[in-house]
Amino acid sequence: MTFWIVLGVVIAVAAAMVFAGVGGLVLLGGWDATRAELLPGLARDRAGPAWRLGELVLMWGPLLILAGFAVATGARFVALALAALTAVR
């Protein structure tokens, strides 16, 4: 019985690391897209300040929400693993 709980905890911690990695990769991809595509395009088009702010908000808003959900899911997996370990006693 204890073996299966420990195995589940290891799997849950691995899943938490995967979700945290996904959140980090989302932010890294957003930064790369902003640096390589969005900012040069805004400079080339001579966009005004409101347009630039709108573009950044419309791009980074969903990315931050997605990264937040990924990190929150990873934290939930860790909480689940800790609860399983405390229930073994």
C-alpha cells in the first residue's frame, strides 16, 4: 500500500514540474515573439502609444493567464502529493 502512495507522489511531483515547465516555456515564447516580431512591427508601422499598449496587453494578457494556470496546477499537484504523504501515517 505504501509503495503505491509513494509512486503516486513521485508521479504527482513530476507532473508539477512539467506544468511549471510549460508555464515557463509559455513566458519564454511570449518574450521571444515580442522581441522578434511584435516590437519591430510596431516600430515599422509607427504605431501610436495606445495601439502599442493594446497590442502588448492583447498578447501578454492570455500568456500570463495561461502561465498562471500552469503554475497553479503544478502547486495543486504538490499539495495533493503532500496530503497523500501525510495520510500514510
